[in-house]
Amino acid sequence: MDAKMYPAPVLAEPFTRSMSTVAAYAAEITDAKNTSSILRVLQSTFTFDDLKHCKRIRRSIQDKTMHVLLCSKKEVTSADQLETKLKSILSDRLQQCLRSPYTVQVPAFAPITRAQFQEASNSWPVIFHENKELERAIAGKLFSSEENLLISKLLEVAISTGLQSKSENKVGVVVTRARSDEVLTSNFGNTQEHPLNHAVMMAIDAVAQQHRGNRDAALDEENPPKRPRVDNADYLLTGLDVYISHEPCPMCCMALIHSRVGRVFYDKDTSCGGFRTGYQIHTIPSLNHHFQVYRMCPES
């Protein structure tokens, strides 16, 4: 693995999508002194529900004009209908302050990242509240240099572990304590013996065996329980970190979700992965557990 790499977050589609636009109506304001009055009338007339992320006023630096966003095209059927509506709600004085409405493309949804904000601002000004931690993660500055070295080291272990596999896909997995170099297990796939013996599944089973061993050792042999204890949490990797040489398949991604892992780091995308190239399983809102996923990317 290249030394000049950093863990980039694998984000849900709303964080990575391009800013699409929708049609709306706007008009130039010829007398800025009446802007507040015009806005009060517009806000009491048009719902503006689907464009709440858009600012109502756009100032043009080039020609020093001011434009007001009137309404979405969903609220009126035509420009003629809009002009008729404006005449009915605006006083003669305010009507003289507005030029004829025109169609404009505005951002269809609120930006989440700074990159989306910059793209959206090219069409119309929008409201944006920056998430500084998210931006640090996207820029590769979320982890310290020491943390980056630890992540790279553990991924190297996962890669070298995967090379021991006799399976066609040389996938290796390392499971550690949260934010620690304490390795609980390292495993590679064994699909030539059974098709479900993926590396991730083998690692989860190995940790479960450790849990069972620790539990059984803690039982008092002289005072055994009246009935066998069934511990449904044996398989749980709650809060643990998982390092994988390759993006896991959807089956393994779901196993990681059910195991309650804390974070997942992987080195290479796969054509049928469940995190980035396929389904973004870890971001599905209806699932009952979510965790952070990072993919190694070259430094820019």
C-alpha cells in the first residue's frame, strides 16, 4: 500500500451527489429601499416550502443589480399567472420596483458539504451551515499523523494476512480494540472449503469464540447455573475496529452491521462491494446500527 494514503470517509449519497437544479421565478428589484416590503408580501403569499434552503435575494456584483426569488414553478402554472398574482398582492408602488418575472434555475436541495455549497452558489445563493468535522474528514485531516500510521500498519497486516488464503480473492481482516493496536484476531477467507467462509465471517466467528471462551472461564465450576446460559451477544463486535484488505461484499457488510462494529477501514474497492461501489449499506436509515467506514485514498 502506498505510504502517501489517508482514510477518506465513505459517505451516503446525499453527501456526494452533484447539486441538481429546479426551475423557479425571479425578478429584478429596481429600488432596493423597498426590498423588505416586497419580501413581506411574498412570504405571506407563497409557501416556498421546497426552496427554504435558497436565499430570497441575489446581488450581482458585476452589474450591481438585485434580484428576488419569487416562488417555485410548482406554485404557479405560468409566468402570466404569476404576473397577475403579483398585481393582485403588490401595491402600485411595489409593482414599479419589480421588473418582469423570469425563469431561473436554483439548487433543488440544501448543500451538506462545502463542495456542494460552492457548486450550488453558482446558480443561486443558498443557506449553508458547515460541519467542520465532516470537512476535515473529507480533506483527509480527521486523523493525526500517528493515527494514520496506525491505520496503515493494521491495513498492511490485513493485506499480508489475505495473501495467505488459497481462495481466489485474497481478502484479509484484522479486528482490534477501538482506536488501539491490540489485535483480537486476523483472518483470511476459506471459500474453497465453504462458499460462506469469507474473511469477514471468519473474523466475526473468531471473536465470538473468544467471547465464549472468556464467558465459560468465568463460570464457577462448583456452582454451575441451574440451566445452560444462552448468550446471544457472543457474536457482537460492539465498538471494535475492523481493517479489511478489500471492500467487503453485501453479505459481510450486513454481518458487520449485525455485529455492531465501531469503525471499518479498507484498502481497495471491489466490483461488488457493499459500502462504496454498491449499496452503501452502512448508511441505510432503516437499519438499526450505523458505523463509520473509511477507504484509503491517495493524498492530493
